[in-house]
Amino acid sequence: MEEIEIWEFVLKWALARMSTQHNVDNLSQWTSSNFEELEKILHDLIPHIRWFQIPSKLFWRKVNPFKSIFPKQLYEDIMGYYCDPDTPPTNAILPLRQNGKLIGGYNPLSLHPYNSYTNSNGSWQSTSDSFLFSFTKKEEINSAYITRVNLDSQVYAVCYGSNYGPAFGSGWDLIIDRNNIIKTCGRGTYLDVYNIINSGHNHILEDYEVYQVVKK
């Protein structure tokens, strides 16, 4: 099922759960309360649709009329992506959920063995574009915190190893280890990583997702 079909299915499902029936072909008759009710029903589903995979013409025709139900930052990311596909949208990143907190990192490279530096623990690649982030409250953009790669040690910005999940930093600043463990082992590459995740503790992930940004 394509993403636009998922949106149409989810929208139809939500409309059936609204307190009164509404015609999506005549949104001029909708009130602000109608949109607010729809937003509450779809609030937890909207972030899970891959909006960036919907062609811009279809998005404008079938999704844009419901702009008011989107989180402001997400909608701006979508519009920014359509205007400039070379700019990675902030929502198409690697999100990690831990105890209601959203923790993640952006890796602008493909997930495969690298060659900037290698040892028995894995391989690293240099990039100045990666960063780590967290949301204390995942619904509130103002709760976001970002730490960018330290340019003096960017050779260790992102890491690949066959025995663990996505990893960032030299030793590692952020890593998904076996058994759904997320942790930091130091702050050699992302100097403010301790503002994102507590040092010296293993945290259990509820789940994690990896999104790929594809240039069209």
C-alpha cells in the first residue's frame, strides 16, 4: 500500500469516529472544532505516515487541505522537503523512544561498513552533518535539544558494526546495543550528549525506527 493510500484509509477511519459525519469534499463547511476533533483522533498516527514519499501534487491535493491538524514543525519539514529535496527533513531521522522521551540521531550516510577508521569494534566515517537530538516531550517541539558533531573529531561521527544497531561517536557517544539497550559510553565526538542521555546507565528501548531520506 502506498503512503497516499494509507493516508486515505486513516482519514476514512478517523471520519467514521467523529461525533458527527462530515464531507471531506466540502471542507468549507467544516468548523475549527471539526478540525480540532479530527486532530485529536489522528494525533498519534500522523507521525507514523511517511509523508515524504507522497508526490508533491498528491500531497497538495489530498493532504494539504488538512494542514491545520499537523504539528507545525512536521508540516514545515514537508514543505521544505518539496521545495528542496537535497535538504534532509528533521523528521526523517532515526528516532529512538525511551520511557516517553524521544532520542535520536541523524546519519547522512548509508548504513554499511566505513573506511575513515576501523578496529575490531567496527568502522567509522567522517561527516560534519550528523547530530544527536532528544525531545523531553515528543509532542512539543520546544522541548527539543540538539548536539552537533565536534568538528575536531568528526572522523568518528558515525559508526557501523554488524553486532549492534545504529551508533554515533568514537567510543560510542550513542549506540543501540544488543537486547534493545541504548546507552552512551562517553562524549568524545558529541560533546553535549549527556544532555540527551544519562551517562553510565543502560536504557531499555520501547522500539526504534530507521528512516531513509531518498533524493528524487
